[in-house]
Amino acid sequence: MISEVNPVGGSEKARSVKDIAKMEGCDLDHVMYVGDSITDELALKLVRDNGGLAISFNGNRYSVCEADIVVLSNNTVVTSVLAEVFSRLGIEGALKLVNEWNVSGLVKHCSDPELRKHMIQVFGNKFPQVEQVNSDNMERLIQESSIFRKNVRGEAIGKLG
């Protein structure tokens, strides 16, 4: 399937998400999409609007505005943890974890002991920033994510749409 999917640009990514869901025989409420830029905006919106989980990972304004969750991290184990919880408990379970984003929340919501162990090895008790996006925190998250993005990816990449 991966060799068949070669999206370039936002509308093609959104179409590819629909195509993959169809090939897999699942509804979009079972899809988790992780994106970081303007080319992910339509796919994030598609997934979010259909009950799936839309995540902005070190994203810019466009991805944050269409995300359910913002992640600011230098390690992708965070998305693995979110994916594990989402696959078992759906969006409500993933959001519960985000709202209890600490070691005890991880133990409570993540059922994979190896993922829990890895997360704690990487971050200890100081987990990276992970928040549910809402109208009250969106502008702050856009700014924080933009700054984090530039620090992690460099100024040139960080400024890209």
C-alpha cells in the first residue's frame, strides 16, 4: 500500500487518507493522523471532522489550528503512546490520557509495558508538552509550537508553511 500512496500537497494527502481508510475497510473515526505543516492541514481537518485523532507534532499555525492535540517533543515515542491508547480506547481515551499527561496517567491509560518503560526512560518524570487544543489555548499553542519547531528543526525549516 505504501508504494501506491505518493501524496504531494494538502489535497492529495487528504485524498490518500480516505483511500487508505477505504483499502483497510475502516471509518475515519479509527484514523490517527500526525502532521506539522500547511500540507497536512486538509488531512488533519478531515480526520478531526470525522471523529478520528488529529495531532500536530511540532507543527506550525496551519497544523495546530486543525489538530485535536498538540505535541511539542524531540522524540516520537509520544505519538506511539497516543496511538496505542487511541487504538484501544478511541479519541476519548486518548484525550483522557492527554488531560492526565504525567507518569501516573501513562500507567493508567497505556497498556503496553514496553512503551511505558521507553517513555519513562526517555523523559523521566518531565514529559514533553502535550495538550488538547481548544479556543482558549489555540493562539498560545500556535506560538509555543512555532518556537519549538524552529528550535528542533532549525530556523529555515521551522519557518516553512
